[in-house]
Amino acid sequence: MTQAVAAGTLVGGTPLQVRVEVDVPPWLQHPDPLGCLARQDLFFPPDYTQHYRDRIEAAKALCADCPVRDLCLAWAVPQADLEGIWAATTPPDRRRLRRAAREAAA
């Protein structure tokens, strides 16, 4: 289990800190070869609203050329409660992918 901490400021100036625990897949165990877990400020935003869009897009850009992106996506999509940016997808992105897969299978 790996802990991620994201900090930010809500509209109105209220500080916010979110702590998330994630089961890291075996291919991304320590040391963090790709730097994803080292950039928790990008990969674990406090939420996925427009307010954090720059952070989210920066994380997605880092995923673009990742050599394990396909493994990461295959691992992340089935996990309904997974927080963070994984394989350039947010939790809402992964919900859409799961829904599309269910509809295609029906």
C-alpha cells in the first residue's frame, strides 16, 4: 500500500490536504522507475474539477510516452474505487471506459 498526499487551496482560500492509499501494481513497485508516484501533486489532485485541470493535463502528458501505459490502463480500468491519474485517465474517464465496455458486451 502506497500513500499519496495532495494539497491545494479551495476557492475562497481554504487549504485542503487529501491522503489517498493505493495498492500499487507489481510493475510499478519501488523504486518508482517512471516517477509517477514521486509527482503526487500531479497524479493525485484533490478533485477532478476544472480548478485542477492544469495539474490533470500535466499528469496525462507525462503518461503519453510511458512504456507501461497499456499495463497501467489494463490494471486501472477495472478498479472502480481507484483514485488518481493512471494511464492518462481520471476516475471519471475510467468510469466512462467501464460503461462503454459493458455496453459493447451487451
